[in-house]
Amino acid sequence: AQSVTQLDSQVPVFEEAPVELRCNYSSSVSVYLFWYVQYPNQGLQLLLKYLSGSTLVKGINGFEAEFNKSQTSFHLRKPSVHISDTAEYFCAVTRSSASKIIFGSGTRLSIRP
Amino acid sequence: EAQVTQNPRYLITVTGKKLTVTCSQNMNHEYMSWYRQDPGLGLRQIYYSMNVEVTDKGDVPEGYKVSRKEKRNFPLILESPSPNQTSLYFCASSLRRLAGTYEQYFGPGTRLTVT
């Protein structure tokens, strides 16, 4: 069975500092990986996704993530955060033949001025 | 504008009083899904539908029903709500049945409180 682990429930950082949000998954087969962002009082929207090819994936708003198959990780990074990045971030995984997506428990990113 | 709409956005009800949360998408998507979001648990899938008249259980289907009579609509029905169904609910849609490869578009959410 697939699962997704986001170890950090909250990550506070200062504005313009770099940030990494961690995501680990477990699956015995090939997977597709996603990061979604949820701004306050809104639904989720796709930040980036890994389907195949280059392991470094670039998304919207300056975010990127790296797929590491050996470590079964898909960590999200941004070199310099802004106040507007304050949101909850969800990692998600699915198999190519699956109709379901499994979401992690979320990481709340708070930016301090 | 391409979007997923949900109604109502907020609902307070009492135990046992049947309710329906509507979900509609205008993108001609085949795949639709309902999730509930609870603190510390992330999003958990309740039901999904790969096309009209095709629905299947997700991870937490107990206490919920769905129907997919039209492609654009996917209502969530709580026949006898209980306090443990107090949650934030999201509807989502995607272009194809294999949701893995296609982005899911989420509605704005419905905050349900059952007293």
C-alpha cells in the first residue's frame, strides 16, 4: 500500500530565507508525485508534479522539488520565501494505474518578517 | 472561467438531519472526487467517480453517499450526519480517469459542523 509522510507539521522561516519541506513516500511500484498548496480559506492548487524524466521539477512561484528514488523522497524547496508563501503544503502520490491519490498530512509554512 | 463550485460553503446542522453538498465543474472532466480535510490527517478521499454512473469508495466512505447522474455534477449526501463528520470537505475534478497524470482542480471547500 502507498503512503505519504510529511514529517514536519509546521515550518516557521524568516522572509527571504530558504526553505525545504520534506516528503517521503512508500510504494513498491513506480509512482507519480505531486505538491499542492492551500492558501488560507481556499482550495488546493497544483504547485508541481513529477511523472517521469528529469528528477528536478520546477513549479509555480519559484518552488522546485527533487525526486530521489533511492531515498523515496520528494522534498520541496524554495531559495527565498515571501510573506505570500504562507500556506499549507501537501505532498501526494499515486500509481500510474491508480484512480486514487494519497495525500500527506500537510506542512504549514509560516513566514516571519 | 474554468472552476469547481461547491454549495453551501458553510453549513451547521444537527445530528440525523439529512443534507446534500453539491459540486459542479464546467471543464467537462471525467473524474470527480470528494475529500475531507481534518487537522493532522491531511486530505482523505471519501468517494470518487471515473465517469457518469461510475462511482467507487475511497478511504473513508462510511456515512456518505454519492451519485453521478450527469458529468458535471457530483453531490455528496449525508443521510444521517453525526458529529464525527464535522470537517472541511473538498470536491475535485480531473480530466481523465487515471487521476495520477492529470492535475486535480479543487473547489473552495465546504465547512460542515454537525452538533
